[in-house]
Amino acid sequence: MMRRKHEWTEEYVELIVGRLLRSGVVIASAIVFIGGILYSIKYGADLPEYKIFSGEPADLRNVHRIIIDVFSVRSRDIIQFGLLLLMVTPVARVAFLLFAFAKQRDRTYVVVTAIVLTTLLFSLVGRYLYS
Amino acid sequence: MNVLEFTSLVWVGSFFAGLLGALTGLGGGVVVVPLLTLVFGVDIRYAIGASLVSVIATSSGAASAYVKEGYTNIRIGIFLEIATTIGAVFGAFLAARMHTSLLAIIFGIVLIHSAYLSLRPRRERAGDDRIDTIAARLRLNGSFPDGEGRRVYHARAVPAGFGLMFSAGTISGLLGIGSGAVKVLAMDHFMRIPFKVSTTTSNFMIGVTAAASVGIYLSRGYVDPGLSMPVMLGVLIGALLGARILAAARTRLLRLIFSMVIFLLAVEMIYSGLTGRI
């Protein structure tokens, strides 16, 4: 594989960030859409129940369960996996910026970005740390 | 009404919410939550979960285009994201401890305020050439394409902007909206960043802000796949179409009409909260 050396200019970083965000949204939407079709086929005739809040079951709440369950080919699990990909897209964007600032040797912004990334990871997987 | 009919109607409703959100500049979330709770009778917690997901989708989708055009200031964005993400986590924690009626009332008030902010006439402020030491240290000054050349701008009042961003994050995490109006207020009004840069950078930040609270909503079981699916796909497509129309049409009248719609939704939310129906 050929590796091109890139200058980590602002324009190059912006280009990659743009591509990263678009790919994340496109892939996540496609998975959600496929899951949505399966969901409509399977549950289409059932009655919707959103008036009374009961909360989702554990397999649709926990990040590791969502990742494992995508292979179960159950429609709700597939949608949830697509949604998880979507939620991870901004996190990937921040992680990439951390890498880019490190390449640019911009120490201040490495620290700034690391703080944002930590907050995001706390929200997404922090539950495993305190429960 | 069965699931298929419900899903289709929610998709159509979310499509128009996304369209409306893009045309008013308020974002899809502020329309989708009242739509789901008032029209479809969905519990506000499920509505907020689904709305947050759609907010991430539209922000990321639109940001991918703006970033390439060179308006978005990534450094300003990521620096202020410290405030919005911590605010968002705080907001999500607050939401879990708050009665749903109170959530509905706060939502209505924020909605009215956002509509007011978006209708306010915008005057581009005279550029401030004094160099703000904090802004300079954080390299928050930049330039953007303007006609043939690039226009240089200097940010100022960084602490005030940062503080207001924390509030924007809290509102986003509490109500499941992008709170773009408050973000733009912080950058445009306080930090004196040019409007075009403020709006695109705000949009850039919205996805990360929403991502900071959505994990907490997910782990609490507020994100329902059956509901979030049509909401996300509907709002995303509506918002993308809205952005195209916005580029082509004169929008003063559209904005006025839609702001009236949003005002009515807000009043209905507050009323429902006060009478305990939400």
C-alpha cells in the first residue's frame, strides 16, 4: 500500500473531518433504514406503545450488548446498532482532531480536545465505571 | 393505529419538522419534541431520546459540507465544546431528576426564546481590531472566504462566550435539542465572531454536544429504536431539503410564518405542562 505523506494543514484536517462526518451519517442511516424495513415487516401490525414510559430493556441500553446483538438479525437490535454508530460519529470526529492536533504539535489543543473526548467517553461508556 | 401507520406518520411529521427546523434556523429538535408529545402522545423522555439522535444526524450531515467550505472555525468549535459537552452531561442528569411536566414547561419557554432570537434582525457588527489576549493565546482568530479574498476576524469576550456555551449545553442535554440559537448568540453577540462563521461553527458543535448527553439517555433506556428510526430518517431528509430551499428562496416571510407555528407549539407545551398532561 502506498502511503502519501500529508502536510497536516487546516485545509487537510477540514477535508478529513468533512468526510468522516458524512461517512458516519450515511453508513448509520443505511443501517437504521435496513433495520427499519425489517422492523416494519415484523411489527407493522402491532400496536405502538409510547404513551407510558417503561424504558428500554437492557439489551438496547448497553453499548456492549448493542454491539453483540447486531448479529442476532433482530430488527430492533439492528436499528439500535445504526443509532449507536451515529452517536459515535461525533466522538470519532473529536478523536481524529486529537490526532491531528498532535500531528500539528499544537499542545494547547491536544489538551482541549482530550478534555472533550473524555467527557464524551464518560457519557457513552461511563456507566460501566460506576455500576 | 398500528405500528406501520404510526411509523409512517411519524416519518412524515419528522420530515416537516426537519424542514421547518432548517428554514427557521432553529434545528429539527425544537419541532420534533412538541410534535411527538403533543400530536402523537409520546412520553417526553422517549421524544427527547429520539430527538437527540436526529440532532446528531442533521448536525453531522450539514457540518460535513460547511467544514469543507472553510467557514467553520474548528479551534473555536472544539474549545467551546468543552463547555457544551460538560453542560450537556449536566443537563442529562438534571432531566432524569425532573418531573416531565416541568420539562415541558421549560421546553416551551426555551422554544419561545429561541424563536425570538432567530427573528431578531441581524446586524453585522463592525469588526473589532483590538487583539483579545485570551483569544490570541487560544488561537481563536481566523479568516473566512469573502468574495475574492479572505476576511480576517478577531474573537473577544471568551469567558462570557464560554459561560453561555455551558448553558447551551445544559439546555441541549435537558431538552434534547441542538440549542443552536444560544450557541449562535454566544459567538455572534458576545464573542463578535462573524455571523457566517458563528452559524456554521454552531452547527459543527451541535453534534458533539448532543453526543455528550445521548449516551446517558441511551443507558437509561430513553432511546427507542422503533421511534428513533422514523424520527432520525425523517428529520435528516427534511433538514437537507430545507437547507437547499434556504439557499434558493427569500425566507423572510417563511421565517415569520414558521416562527408563529413554533410560538403556538411553545404555548401548547407550557399549557400541557401546567395542566399535567405531559
